[in-house]
Amino acid sequence: MKTQVLSREIASLSIIGFLLLVIITSLGCGILSILSNAYPVMRLDPVLLTQEDLPMMRLTESDRLGGFPKESSLIVGFDQQWSDGHLVVRYYLFDASYTAKKAKANPRGHTIATPANYQPELNPTDVIGDATWHLIPRRHWEKGMTDIYFVKNNVGVHVMKKGTSEYQLQFVRDVARKIEAKIAAVLEKK
């Protein structure tokens, strides 16, 4: 008789213990979730390019773009053009690499936006830098344009080429890879 009473008490205690464990665990996870949203962990990049590094990439003050809001994560932008604007390269220096990856180039101006017609490169051999996107022309004024936006560390680079050559995409990728090599050379010196 004593063993039956004792086993019932142990069974009820184990059920209560299990319920307490579930409740305390879920409360703890909820509190941790609230705290993690209130105090987000900052992502730190090991090496960041700064404005002082940009002259090593042959970017001068005359190439500088203006009009960026002071509160944005974009520090500075540069614009270089060749062949009457048929090849345009824009450099964007961000405060961190993850903000550079969130931005995509806007072909209509100097601002950074996220148009829906920029798609990520899926082929690993076509990825340049840390992440790469290319323009899928959908509007009539985008026809004949080849655009690639890639991120290397905290620098976003937008390479645009106008024309109708069948080798245009490969040319833009080659230009982007040369720019990536310049950025990597500057990063190695840091």
C-alpha cells in the first residue's frame, strides 16, 4: 500500500516538475528574445577600407559623387566613366560589409536602392567578391545595358556597360574582377 501511494506522489511530482521545466524554459527563451532585440549584437568587420585607402585604388576627389544623406550607412561614392559613358564604374564605400551586401545599385542615379530586377548570381564561378548581382533588363530603356553590382568587404561596386555586343557580359565581368583585385590588394596592405 505504501508503495502505491509513494509511486502516485512521485508520478504527480514528476508531472509538475516537467511542467515547471517547460514553463521556465519558454519564459527564459522569451526574455532572451526580447533582450536580443533590445540590445542587438554589432557585427564587426575584421578589416574595413576607409576614405584614406581610396586613392590607392586611383579614385580621386574629382570622381566623388555627392548627394548622400548623412544618416545613411554610405560613407562616400565615386564615379568613373570611359568612352563617353559607355563604361561606367561606381564605387560605394559603406560603414560595414553587411550594409554593402544589403544595398544594390540603382542604374538611374547615384543613390543605392533595391530594384527588383537585380538578381543574385547563382553560378559560383560568376560570383565576384563576397556577393554579386546582375541586371535582368525588363524595361525598354534597360535593353542594351549590362550591369553588375558586387560587394568586396565594405565596398560596393557597380559596373555598367552600354552596347549590344554578345561579349558584353563577359567584358563587364572581366572589368569587375580587375576592380576586385585592386580592392584585395589594398586590403592586403592593411
